[in-house]
Amino acid sequence: KTLETRRVTYWSRSRKEFWIKGETSGHTQELVDFRVDCDRDALLMIIRQVGPACHTNRRTCFYTSVRDGEERELMGPMEG
């Protein structure tokens, strides 16, 4: 579906249905490039993000780093 529409589509385990990122929030993900690794067991989607991607109102869900055994927050929530 993602490749057909160029809008990133996910499977929701809690809803038990597919959903298109940004359908209700407007925080869409437009597919720029879709890549697979050499073993064909991992996917990488390069996207154009509009608004925050994370439900915590951050640009990404990957805002915590682990360095020297300590968690460090890399960014706060977006303004607005």
C-alpha cells in the first residue's frame, strides 16, 4: 500500500488494522525512497515528515540515546 500511494502505511497491533500515518493528525509521511537490505529481512523508508512523527510531539520516536550505559534525551517536544 505504501508503494502504491507513496503515503507510509503501518499495521496497528492494537487496532488490528492498517493505518496511514497522518490520516487524523495531519502529520503525514510521504515516501521518498524504499530500500531493502542484502538479506531482504530489513526495510528502510526514506520519508518526508510533516509535523511530529511521535505521539510525544517529537520529530522522531528515536529521541533517546544510550551512551556509556546511560540514557540521554536528544530532543524535546516540538513547539506549537
